[in-house]
Amino acid sequence: MLINSLNKGTDFNRVRRFGKREKYKFVTLSILSTQNDHFRLGFQISKKIGNAVRRNRIRRQIRHLFYEIFEKIFEQKRIKSLWILIYVSPDIDKVNFKDFRSYLYSYFNLVD
């Protein structure tokens, strides 16, 4: 399974325009199903959250959750490809990552 980053502006715009939006507390997901054979993640994190160390830590935590979910989706062969853009609100400090993980599992209909 191949997981890449969304790093072109055109890719970000495509996910924003055609993707389905899901909001969970202080994180908004834009999810686009594509015909490609890989998963892609993109992050949009405001500088209001803190310095680069803080933003990168949040990015790593969320990326880890999605790698875990992509593995389960790939094992079940339910979806071949997803592009996900993650917008993180400055109030991310109030999110419990265990709750966010359980929300993602329920959203993608996965068993823990």
C-alpha cells in the first residue's frame, strides 16, 4: 500500500472542491474518492496553533491515526484510493485523540 502526501495546490483545490466534508470538533476532513491506486493525505494547519514543533507534532499524531485506518481499509479491500485533506483548527488542544480515533473508525465502518 502506498501513502503519499497531497502537495500540489491543484490537488488541494480538487479535494476542496469535489470532496465530501466531515467535521469533528476542531478537525475538518475533506474526503475524495479517486480512481488511482493509492492513498494521499494533506494538512492545512494554522500558525495560530503554535510554533513549527507543535504543528509538526499534531501532524504526526493525525498522520499515525490515518495510516492505521488506511491499513485496515486496504486489508478489507473496500476502497482502493482516497485523498484526504485535513484542516486543523487552532483549538485542537481540546481534542482527545482517542475520541478522534473512535470517530474515524465509526466513520469508515471499521471494527477496532
